[in-house]
Amino acid sequence: MKHSPGFLRVVEDAKQRIREVSIADVKAMLERDERFHLVDVREDSEWANGHLPGAQHLGKGIIERDIESAISDHAAPIVLYCGGGFRSALAADNVQKMGYTNVRSMDGGWRGWTEAGLPIEK
């Protein structure tokens, strides 16, 4: 998907304030059974078509409204992902502004995960 220049500027701005992890990092975290919240911020229809194993869904449109009920511990490790890593970067920036201190965005997102042939759930 070709993104507009304005959207890319906003994403690049957010990426200066957040931490990112790679697909390989998240795969290793899952394999080690690390305790963390894996959050899919994609749209409902994207989630319904498949998601990463063990993920929970808090779409980008509602994450700020609902995250404190879903994840009350502001120090809990959280990894957000979307289709490619842009929406999750924006969501990570906002969640950090809400006081969450251990938030990361998965660079490459769903697209990179599935292109690597990694497992999914439906």
C-alpha cells in the first residue's frame, strides 16, 4: 500500500519517541513463553481474517479508550502490531502518552509475520 506523505511524516515523528521490535524478536519472545501483552491494533475485519497466536484485539480506533480496562498495569510489557508497523507506531506513541512505560511496536507487522510463514490463529 502506498501511504501519503503526510501520514508518513506523522509515523516518522512517532517513531522518534517509541521503541520497535522485530518480527524475529516477537517470535523469540513467544517461543520463550515470555509474559507480555501482544496487542493487534488492526481493524475488526483484519483481525477476523487472522492474527498472531495469543494476541488480543484493541483496534487503533479504540485502544486509548479501552486499554486501561484491558491492561491495568502501566508497567506491563506490551507489543503492538498492525499490518506493517505504522499504525502500531502511532498507537504506541499514544499509549506511552497515557503513562504506559514498556510499550513496543512490531516493525513489519502482520504482513512481515505472514510473509515469514510464521503461525497465525483465526
